Amino acid sequence: MFDTFYGHEPIKAYLQKALQEDTLPQTMLFVGPEGVGKALFAIELAGRLLNTSRINNHPDLHLVRPEGKSGLHAIDSLRTLISQVYEAPYEAPGKVAIIYDAERMQAPSANALLKTLEEPPLTATLILLTSQPQDILPTILSRCIRLNFKPLPEAAIASILTTQNLPPHFATLAHGSAAAALLLAQDSSLKEMQNILFDLLSKKIFYPDLCDGLEKIESLLEPLKEEEPVAYHRRVDLLFSTLLMWARDQVLRPIGGSKLFFPDQPPSISALSLSAFDQTVQEARSAFQRNIKLSACLEKCLFACHK
């Protein structure tokens, strides 16, 4: 079990032992960066619990994802899930529910799930997946056993890229996320957005150029914003991560750091405090999550680079 998965040896050992000893928790929270294998582990575990290799459209497996233009979990969807897990299994020994992007449950939706997490049916296992546990209600966190998935080693991500005939150097930019590496290697629009940011970071701010660049980024993201809001939010998060990786490079360059994320990019034109910039980026991320316009959030970060 989990033999073909990269990394996460402590979690593999824990889950295998819990299954063997019949001590697996009924409510679990898989926490870790995007693209490190949380969902793969959840699906593999579900197959074991359902005693089947037929996962697609299995009547006793319930997959719940954010929906609609808001990219949030609807309270009606979670209420439907609750009624489903209390039904008798159709053909498996029990039922498994996997809730993707659990941080995208707003308070009413999360509260609807509380009693089920506290007293799940004996035949049900609920697995929540998140990359942002700080955005989940404490009452939800306290009702789940938490398993922490760490970033994947660069060598493991490079191997994943190589097996798909993609350039392995994208592993350096992925911050431990195989999904991010694949996205960087395959999504030309994301690379274009990063290049716009690098161009704006490499010179003094000229407001017309700044507005044009940020407008271009928003136009590249616009189709996803309407059609795939979760994918839209993930790409935005990668842009914020790009800013942090770039800032780390600026600290390492003067001391001869050899492990730069973007070695081909020019150095910063001004002194940069990594801790202060990190705080600015986190504030911009939070502002974006509160529906502040993306261009305004990125603009705040760019101005912080030129103080």
C-alpha cells in the first residue's frame, strides 16, 4: 500500500499500522502544501477501506469539492454529504467521504459538518484535505486527527517530471509541490505571468508600466476565474509564492548562495528585508482572500520591493 507514492514515509507507516490494528481514526485532516500527494493518499486509503480497486463512481465513496464561481463549499452540498454518510453502505464494508480544499468551507458550511465529525457513523470515514489549516475553524480542527504532509524532495519531483518527459529543472521552482512543478512545466500562461512580475521587479516603478503589467496578469487569469475558480485561486497562490521565492533569492545572492530559485533573473534594485516582505505578501494574500482586487494586492507587494 502506498508503495508507488513518493515520500511521506512516516504517514505511510502510521496508516498501514492503523489499518492492520483496526485503529484508524474516523475523522482525519490531511494537511500540507498543494501537490504533495494528500489526495492520492486519501484515494488509496479509500480503496483499502472500501475493499475495492474500482474507485471511479463507487457508490460508497463521496468526493466533495468547492463549487460555483465563488469556489466555496456550499452548505447544501455538505448537508447532502451528511445524509449520505448516515445511509447504509451499498456494497462496501463502509463509506468514505473526502472533502477537498476544506479551508474553503465558510462558517455556516463548516458548522453544519461539526456534529458528523464529532459523532460519525461507525461505518464512515471522513478525510478532509487542506493546504491552509489556519483558515479552518478551530472547532473543525479539534475534531480531526491531523496528518502533516511535508514538501516533497526536489529529487522526487524531478523524477516525476522526467517520467512525463518534462524538463526536471522545474522541480527547483516548485517549493516541494509536484503539482506546482507540473503546472509550471505545462502552463505557458503561468510562465508569462511570472515573467511580467520579474520585469516589474527588476526596475524602478513606472506607474503606466505597472498598471499594464498587472492588467495583463488579470486578463490571463480571467478565463479561470469564471470557469474554474479553484484552479484560479491556486495559480494566484503560485504568484504570491513566486514573489517569496524571488525575495529569498535576493537575500542569498550577496552571500554567494548557489541554490537560487530564479538564477537567471536580475537582482533587486533596492535593499530588501525578507521578514518584512514576507509579512507584506501574507497580508496581500489575506486581502485577496477577502475579495480585494488581485492587481491591488500584487501592487502592494511590488511597492514593498522598492522602498
